Amino acid sequence: MKELDIVVVYTTMDDAALMQRIIHKDESALGALYDRYSRLVFSVAYGVVQNRETAEEVTLDIFTRAWDKAESYDQRRAKVSTWLTRMARNLAIDRLRREKVRPSHHSVHWSEVTTEPVTDDNSPETAVSLNMEQHRVRTAVNSLPPDQQETLSLAYFQGYSHSQIAKSLNQPLGTVKGRIRAGMQKLRTLLAEEK
């Protein structure tokens, strides 16, 4: 098979198949996964750390982890994009905690999140698909009560822990946990209904 044929195969391969190739230490498959999701991972990391350089470091670390821990991915539990973005969010939060830096003066709220497609794929189909997905999520989030929106925003865009959110909002820890849980459950339900 020629090199061009291999590139085409990887770009058309589904995520689960790419992960299987990565488990077998296929660097081209990792490259295809990176091309597919690096901008999404970067966006998630940047939303938390609000620093381009740190977000780039987190992005590279996530794909290194994907390479090292590919066998821990379970497609029954989450999509590859969810697995990667969850790791990115957690790592970005860890970075903030380690550096004891909070981007509160650069806070990002749900309404301010970019709707720019997060892919290097220039195909109109991909751009439309990503925009539709972002619109679905934004619509679902906007249907949540304001207190749940605020709590989820602090948790997912500013990287606050539950106890930090409770302190910031002057609310009991149980209330904060309940809002996050209820908000996430409602989002899951709303997004599942639309599929």
C-alpha cells in the first residue's frame, strides 16, 4: 500500500478502529486521531486555563496519554472525543491547581464559548456537523435553570472544585453537588432525546 493510500485509510477510519491501531502502537493512527481531535482538546483545555501555551501543553500531554493508555479506552463507556475531552479538562484543572492560578478575571460563561468549528478538516460536512452539535449543546444548556448553568460554568470552564464553587457561591456543598448532578442529568436527557 502506498503512503497516500494509508493516509486515506486512516482519515476514513472510525474512532474505535483508530484506537485499536493505537493500542498496537501504530503512529499513523495516533496522527490521524490528533488531526481529528487536537483542536477540540485544545479548546477544552483553553476554556479552563485561559492560557494558549498551557492549553497547547495539555493538548500534547493528552495525546501522549492516549498513546500510553489506549488500552484503557472502553468504547462502551464513552465516545473517543468524550474520553479525550474529559482527560483534557481534568488535566487542565490539575495544572491550575498545581500552579494555584485561577482565571477568574478571564471567566468564561456558557454564552461566551466560541462556536467556531474546532477541526482542521475543511470539509463543509464536518463544519456543518460541528456547528449543529455545538448548537444542540448550547440550546440544551440554555434550557437549564440559571443556578445550574452558573454551577456547571464554574466547574467546567473555570475548573473549580465542588468545594470552591460552594465557597464562591456561598452555598452548601451538598447544594452545589446536587445542582451539578441535576444539570448533567438533564443535559444527558435533553441531548439523548434529540438524537
